[in-house]
Amino acid sequence: MDLSQRTVEEAVHPTAAFLRPSGGEARLYSEDAPQPSWEHSLLNPKNRIDSLDLPDSPLWRIDGCTGLGTQYYAVPVFLSNVPPMRMDVFIPEDQPSHIREQLDLHKAFHTKDAPRLSKLAITKHIIRTLQIWTESTFEDVGAFERFYKSKPFGSRLVFENLSLDTRQINVRVGPNHNLELQLLSLKRLTSLWGTMLQSLQVVDFFDVHVVSVLHDSVCLVRIQGQLFIFKALVSGVKYLYHELKTLCTIEPHASIISRPIHLIRKACSFGGKHAIVGFTTFYHQHGSLRDLLPQLRIHDRLRREDQFKWSIQVIQALEHLRTRSSTYYPDLRLDNLVMSKNFDIIMVDFEQRGVWCEFAAPEVNAIEYMRLVAVDDRIPSEVSSKYQGIIRDLVPDYDRLQEDQYTNPQDGYNVSWIALDPEEQEVAEVYMLGRLLWCIFEGVSGPQKSAVWQSYRWESNLEFPEYDRTPPTLRELIDRCTRGRRSNLGSIIVRHQSHLLLRHRLGEDHDASQVQAAAMAHWVAELKWAEEFLSERNRLREQGLWNNNYYNRPHLEEVLKSLLEIKTQYAW
């Protein structure tokens, strides 16, 4: 089964329990699979790209893409100072198989980082297309710069078609007026939050210059000669404003990103509004623990002393958030742990959206599965209505939280975590912590190898809960932290290169319909379990018998104490 948006809906998400395959090729994955006809063969000259050579002086650069391989971070390098307009390139999802293969679209689905992405055909194809579009549309650099700066923040360059001939691709500009309408002024934010933003310096949007786009919401920028991280969202504003408020209200801690430095303000196209489009934080040049761990392991420089130090720092940060700031942290993964100049942990990302379900605690997933089905308008109405009712019973504000507009909720927009009591949130954090400890002590980028959403520059040969390098006493602690874990989709279906295959039939012939059928069976069973779990939780709560720690995991304080005791067994 090829990786695409359709794959997500029909296999990877719990929506697969209800969506039937949409048709298309039932492609056989086998070395002996029949060869395509001449009409669709890559040997046919009409089905091949004429060139992937970059121009001598490229006008554009691609810094990365989203996980689905349809949105690419494009930077016009011919401008002397590039404002963070985030005018990304969007390409159509549905493409014929010969185009997907020629342009490496299956690989782009799970390849996010610039070094590997730059080697893919789609990246070079986009740069060549933008070169032609720029040179044929604008008289000179000045004309382009005026066009670029005049568009709403987060506008798009949409490839209306994807031809192997770059001159046949139609590039359309899609102004993001809807995002501008959602943006709020400093005055409006102050009326909602009081004076918490008063000490932050306000910087004009066009005084911010892009160095590189690091993520779909993060750019490395330069302001008055200094480097900063610029945080902004082009998909909507509610998570951005919630994070801004959170960072301005939590008490400082050495292992938590410091409060923002600048507010970035931009004049909008309508109504004379000057809106806050984002904020800046300190730039930590050593990157994230996700990329550092495998490098250290490969070069035999991963020290036990550092592993314990980082683990302890993470727990202390989580305890601080819970006890001193009364908030939850649902985003515990290696990507969100960056390294300070002294190689200490700095926790970032306080949007509070949460991790993907294969990394989250089962009690969180029980609610999240239903939410994902409830908000999908292709699901039969009797099913979505039932799940919407269950979620409204858990979170009465559910409907308001689904709106795009920022509404200043106290606990953010993560329905699955808001539904939990504080102690339930803590032991759900402990579950994620257990998987994180496994990654740290095994020296790998993630708990799942060949993950569907993302491939890593250094893929692991291990998968949680397999052990190789972790000390035995620590293995027992990790197992206690992750009590209640369930077999996930990855136990049935795996990403092999850029396709989804049945794990137990790797190397054998099977087609996409078999993969989708296995995914459907898995999600039907998971949703049934989720309903039963939440029904049991509700029954025990009504009887006063629910103890908020259904799986009897240790609390953060207990994990820290155990970790410190295990640490004493080692001398450096």
C-alpha cells in the first residue's frame, strides 16, 4: 500500500474502521510482480523526467516538508533579506503511479529533514518549476519582492497539476485571508490576558529575516544581527496563542524553554489590523535529542552519565510543570527536547496538541480514537454522533474547542487530555516518559522503527520494548512506567521503504486491499476496547471506586527516586 493521504485515512487512522477502499491500483508487492504495460512503463520516454539538474543559480531552496509530502518549505534565496512569509509549495495529493515513482513522492511522505529531502526528485522538480515560474512572471527582483511582501502571511504556491514537464505545471497563488482574519492584535490579546505581554519587545514582521525553515511552525531567523527561533503557525492561530500564554505564565525552570523574547507584529490586508503572527525564543544550536542520541551511539560516545542526567532533567521539568504551574505536558518526545550550549535538556513546544497515538498512553488514546472518528464528515452519521456524544459527556466544552478561532481556554485545546483528572494526566505523562527513557538508554531516535509518519536519518534496528543496551534494573522501571501498553498498528503493518506491508508477510506477495483489511480489523477492535474502557471508567467513577491510576504506574516522584537509586550503582 503506497504512502499517501489516502493511506492515512484507510489504514493509519482509526477512521479505517469505517472507510472502504477508494479504489485505484491493488498493487502487488513482490519481486515477481507483473511489469506495467508500455503505456505506463518508466522505460517509455513520455513517462520520464527530462532532467533533474538544478539551475546554475537556483532562485529557490526547499528546507523541508510536512509528514504527508504535500507541503514544502520554499525559500526565495535571490532576495537579500527574506521575511518569514511562509509561502510554502503545495502539490496535489492524487497522482498517477508513474509520476509518484519518478518524483519520489512515497519517500517524501516520511522524509522531513532538508539533507535527505534535497536528494529526492520532487525537491529538484519543485525548484526547477519555481525557477521557470519566477522568471516568466516577474520582470525583476523588485517586482517579485513587492508581490511577496504584499500577500497575507501563510499564503500558498499551489501546483494545480503535477506534470513531469516543469513547463506544463500551473502555479497558482493562494492568499491565506482566513488566517489573517483569525489573527489577533496585541490590544486584543492584552484584553484577554492582562499585562503578561507587556515586557516583550514588539518587532515588525519585515525586520525579521529567514535563515532557514526548520519545521512547519519554526524558522531560524535573524533580528538585528542575532539568531532566534521564530514560532508561528500557518494552519491556524489557536495553538500558537495558547502556547504564547502558557510560556508567559509558567514559572521559569532550567530545563524548560524560557519565556518569549519578541512578539512579531504584521500589518494585515483588511481593516488596518496589526496582528501578532508569532513570537521568538532562544536558538539552541545543538539541535534535538532525537538526532543527537544515534550519533553518539554510533560513535560510541553515549555516556551513561549523560543518559541519567538527561532523564533526571526531563522528570524534574515535568514535576515542575505539574506542581508549580498546574499544567500538563502531552508532547513528550525526543523532537521536543533540545540541547543547551552545555548539553543540558531544554523542553520546548507548549502547544499541548499531544503525540501520535502509537506514542501516547492507552487511556489518552481511548478518547483520541473517538475524537478522530467524530470529526470526520465521511464517517456514517450514526457512528460520529455516538462518539461526539461520548466526548461531550467527558468535555462539555468540546464543540467550542473544535472551532478555529482562539477562545482563550484555560487548559488548551487537547480534548483527550482535558477529559482526564490531574492524576490521570500525570500517569499518562509517566507512560510517555517510560518510552522516552527507553530511547535515551538505547540511544535511538524513536520507540518505533520504520514508523509510518517519519523516517529518521539514523534508523534503529530495535523497537520498543526490545532491549539491548538498557541496564536490567532500568528495564524494570520502564516496564512499570508503561503498564497498560497495547499492541499497536505497527505490530501488524510496517513501513518497508516507502510502502505499507503486512509485518508477518514481509517478502511475500500481497496487495493494498489485504493491508487495508488488516488495518480495518485492528481499528474495529481498538475502538471496541476504547468504548469498553471508557464505560468501565465511567461506571467506577459513579461508584466512587475509580482511583485515577487504572494501570498502577508509578508517579513522577517515584520514577525520579528509582532513577536516582539506580544511578548510584554506577561510578564514573
